[in-house]
Amino acid sequence: MKELKSTYIAIFSVNYFFQGIAQGLYAVIIPIFLFDYVGGIDGSTLSLMFTVVLLPFAIKFLYGIISDKVSFKKYGRRKPWIIIPVSIAGFFWIILQLFISPNNAIILFIIAGVILILGIAMADTAIDGLILDICPKEGLGRVQGICWSFRSIGTIAGGPLIVTILQFINIQSIFILYGFILISSSFLVLIVKESALIDKINIKKNVKEIFGKGKNWKVFTFALFISIVDGVIFTLISLYIIILQPDLGLGMIGGVIELDALQQTRELYIINASISVIIGIGVIIGAVIGGRIADLKSRKKSVYSSLIITTISFLLFLIPVHYIENAHLPYIILLIFAGIVGSTNGWRKSAYSAVIGQISKQYPEANSTYFATCNSFTNGGTILGLTLTGILLGALQGLDVYMTFSIIFVFMIIASNISLIPFMLINSKDYELKPQS
């Protein structure tokens, strides 16, 4: 196999990592900053802000169309759509502190968030397309899995990382620093050599073919359900472990964490950071294993094994380790379980990326559009999983924490394995490197 240069993989991974931090920024840092700067902010306002800020992710397929169709001559059809949107977003964050005040902080951070996520979503789509253009099909699982795992690490570790940096510099300096880092990392893609441009790309014809074929809707459905547990892994696993720590005095009322308890304990940041690190390590290990199986053995085996490990990892959390009469052993065991469940995320993503990436190559004029469309369904699956989990949390009001989360984990096992149905309907010749017996 002709290997993709390790330098290129490193450049892609760095970009994905700093893109991932954006979500950690809005999940952890911005709410705390607004609470202090504005003098209080209610949950409904935060919910509205997150919803609006994340909207650009919902139309990633449009960025794929732009990246496939619009090129900039010698700069290609990918690099400009990485550098320009991210640079605009980064510049906005550099100058943000010049305009912010307690009166406009909330609306300004909504605008800044939309610009940031829009830039990241466009760049992310273009990078995916660039990888599909230059990466040999035999390496798609490993390359996409590794790159995506770095984005996941940025997402789950970004908040705790920024909290640590806050011990040395103020939050305004962090915004400026993040803006410069975003811009700098985007320019690294100039080192990457793009493949030759395709003349006269007929986007209308390609889009009609992508959405008009029934077999592609099997792929889209697979993409929807393969990611349904991702939000639970990145949010509720940490929450579950934290709540089970009796020393913190945290609790849950009607499916909602007691906010007063969260605000009163600084130890929470340390615990959350440690859980995020463990999950992040698991993601990388899983991505490497899943990618190697997908590229060197079988994409089908990688998908099947990822779902088996996902099922086992959630079953582990059904073990009532909090009853163990030891101050630290239950926490250590839960951290191990967190690492295992984190590995399933990287494993599934590597397997999924290899399958989707291979099928995307059937549309060389619109591979970015196809891949981005699949990722739109993946994002939809994550949102669906979190929505259903939220409904369950409300419906299970009155049960203790262990029973509540046990039901959620069992539900996640069932939901994730639904992805087997559309996957088994996809012709393996479309995604396997060689015929399977």
C-alpha cells in the first residue's frame, strides 16, 4: 500500500484537535464566563445559545458541495475552504474582547459561536474531502480514525485543558490565543499536496445520483444509528461517575443535576478532567485497533467487533461497583470502564469512516459531498441519542441514580445495535477492499 505521509496525518490531526476544542469551549468555559461576567444566566438561555451555535453542523452537505465544486486554481478545491473560514473565525475571536460588554455578552457569544462553528464545519468538510482525495483506500480506516479521534479528544478534553490554562492567564487572553492557534493550524495544510483538479464538475447530477439511489439511504441510516451513543459517551459517562462519588455530595433531582453542588466544588474540575483524559486515551486506542482491522482484515469485521465491544462496555457499567466497601476502588474500576467505553467510540468511528470513505470514492467528483452528507446523519444520530436520553431521564424521575443510568445504558445497547440492520443491507462489495467469503 502506498502510505499517506505521516506529516500530512499530523497536520490533519492538529486541525481536528483544535476544531474539537471549540465545542469544549462552549460546553464548559463560556457558561462559566457568562455566569460571572453577566451576573447570572438561566438554563433556557444557555440551551438556546447551544442550539443556535451548533446549527452550522446541520448543513454540512452544503459545505461538501461548495468544496467539491468551487476551486481556486493553483490553491485547489480543498485548502482555501480550510484556511479562509477558519481564519475569519479565528480573527473574530482575537478581536472579540474589543466589543464585549455585560449588556451584549450573550448575543455576542452567540454570533461568535456561529461564526466559529461555521468556519470549523466548513474546514472539517474540506479536510475530509482532502483525505479522500489523497489517501489510498487501503488506509482510510486508520487515517480517518486517528484524525477523528483527535477531534474527539479536543472536544472532551478542551474544557478541562482551558480550565488548567486559566490558572496562569485570564479568559480574554485565552480567546485571543485560541484565535491565533486556529489561524496558524489552518495554514499548515499548505504543506499538503492536493491531487489533480477534476474539470467541469456537474454537482446537480452528482447530488441527484447521491440522494436518488436507494442503496445510499441504507448507508445514511447506518450512519445515523452507528453514532447514537456518542453523545452519551462524551457527556453522561462522566456525569454518572461524578454523581457516584459520595465525597462530592452531588445529587440528581428529576433527571437534573443539582447546580448548587456543581458550583460549590472545585474538585469537580479535577475529576472531570481525569475522566476526560481516560476516555480520550480509550478513543485513540480504539481508533488504532478499529482502523487496523478495517484496513488489514475486513471492514465488516471491524464494524461487527466495534458493536460487540460497545455492548460489552455498557454492560460493564451495569455492575454495581459503588457497593464495594472501599474508598477508592469503585472510582478506579469506573475509570477503567470509561476507558473501555471510550475505545468503542474510536473503534466505531474508524470502522464507519473506512466504510463511508470507500463508498464516497465511487463519486470522485462529489466525494466530499457524499462524506459530509453521511456525517450530517452521524451528527443527527448523536443529537437523537441525547434527545432520547433526555426524555428517559425525565421519565425515570424517582428512581435512584444507578437504576436510572442502568436503564439508559441498556437502551443505548439496543439503539446502537440497530445500526446492524441497515449495515447488513449494504452490499459488501461497495466497501470491502477484497471479496469476503
